[in-house]
Amino acid sequence: MKLKRAVFPVAGFGTRFLPASKAIPKELIPLVDKPALQYVVEEAVAAGFTTAIFVTAEGKAAIEDHFDRNLRLEAFLASKGKEDLLRTVQQVGSLVEVVAVRQKQALGLGHAVLQAASLLGQEPFAVLLGDDVIVGDTPAIGHLAQVHRETGASVVAVMEVPQEEIARYGCVAAQPLGGGVFRVLDLVEKPAPHQAPSRLAIIGRYILTPAVLDELHRTPPDPSGEIQLTEGLRRTLRREPLYACTFPGRRYDAGNKGDFLRATVELGLAHPELGPAFRQFLQEVVRGLGATSA
Ligand code: UTP
């Protein structure tokens, strides 16, 4: 079955990015000159997805606006002869078909995905988290889609992380099948490092079958009141197989201030217009650091 729909849960408060995320959705904070979320939507488009379902919340309408046409701005740019900028804003406005649904309370990632259920029918779909920006030549979600086409099953992206960091992620116990693909045996959300079944952390890319939605409908909230996607997947394992796979590219957690800075530097260096001057600037900064530490 063709994969067309991609769900982007963007209803969280982004508390790790305060105060920047107080009035601006953290997903729209730019990495160089593009909102973090635009990189993630472009990844889905590059992998062939044609519909973006944003799960938004109060105060986040700017996300839909960003991916919509802005005819007044377009007319203004055209009247000023700013053809390059006109093309840039037209491109982002016509990237994908946009659908928005609301998550009225931030009750967890599983709950956010459930808000899109009535739009998904009985087709498999993708979930991409705007926090996880993956920089690379081929779209990471396309890699998962390929494993889904071969297995017909749900697939989660995984990455090896240092043991002391596993408590920040969902974690899988998995049997390696070769080529970076694993058969998932169990999942646990944010395990204590000494109890984690592996160092394979779930990263924000998923291809999910309708069975996962069925199970999420039945998944009770955890002690903090949230419905966890990881728990929904764990329950789905009882009725169908689940795969995990590593992915090409470098992943940044753009919801974390330190990683956001690192992503800004890498993307700044790779920027076709800004890159060369930025590289020179960084070299000066590094020389200055050498002089200070000498
Ligand atoms: P995070 O936990 O990383 O995002 O959830 P957050 O809650 O916005 O950020 P912090 O931790 O407080 O800084 C991962 C993704 O899931 C979405 C978030 O918007 C983010 O893109 N999410 C999370 C929802 O849409 N709804 C929720 O109830 C929780």
C-alpha cells in the first residue's frame, strides 16, 4: 500500500526551549534560515509523502500558516521584483497538502497521534517528530518506508546512544537481522540506564500500521497521565511483528538547546550562500580560542 500521509505531532509546550518557545512554537524556531520543522517536512516530501497532518494546539496556528500560501506577501515580493524570495515562499506554501487537527490537552505522544486517527483510515502512515532534525543526503523516513515495504510491518528508527543517555528515550530490545535492521522483541519508555535492555534509542521517525492506532485506543495513561506511543507499540507487538532500523544522516535534537546550536553550526557551514563566510568566521573564533588557552 502506498504511503501518503505523514503525521507531525507539534502540540507540546517545548519547555526545554523556554523562554524562546513561550510565544513562538519551538518547531518554527529557525536553524539558519528555515524553521526546524520545515527540514522535517521536506524530508517526508523527499520520501514521497504528499499529505502533512499537523497535530497542533492552542497558540500554534503559525505552523499551518508557514506551510500555507501567503498571497499578500507573494504580491508584495512580485511588485518589488524580488523573484528569488517569491520562489522561496511559494515553494514552502506548495510543499504538501496540509491538514491540521487539535490536541486539546498535551496528554502525550501516543495521545497526539490518536488525534489524527479519523484521518488515517486503514492505511499505514508515517510519524515524524519536528524535534528530530536529521541531516543527510537521503531521507531517513524513506529508509524506514523501504523496510515497511519489505515487511508490511510497523518500523521505528533507532540509534545507539551512550548508556547514561538512554533514560531520555524509548528503548528497544531487538534481534539484529543485518543491514541495520532489527526485529523488535520488547520496548520500554525511558528506562533507568542499568535496567535498559540495550543502548538502542527510538528516534522520532516511525512508519505505523492501523493496528497501532487500535492498540493506542486501548492504552491507558501512564502514572503522569500521558498516553505513550512506546506503550502502544509494545501492546501491538502481541498481535504483529515490529521492526527497528538505523538510518543514514546525522540526527540533532532541535528541542535541546545544546544540540540546536550544534545543528545551527553544521547547517550554517553547509549553507550555499552563507557557508564560506561562516567557515572563515568560525576559523577566526577557533584561532582566538587557541590564543586564549595558550
Ligand atoms: P517532546 O516531549 O520532545 O516535546 O515531545 P515537548 O513536550 O514539546 O518538549 P519539552 O520536552 O517540554 O521541551 C516530542 C514531540 O511530540 C509532540 C511535541 O510537540 C514534540 O514535537 N507532543 C508531545 C505532542 O504533540 N503532544 C504531546 O502531548 C506531547
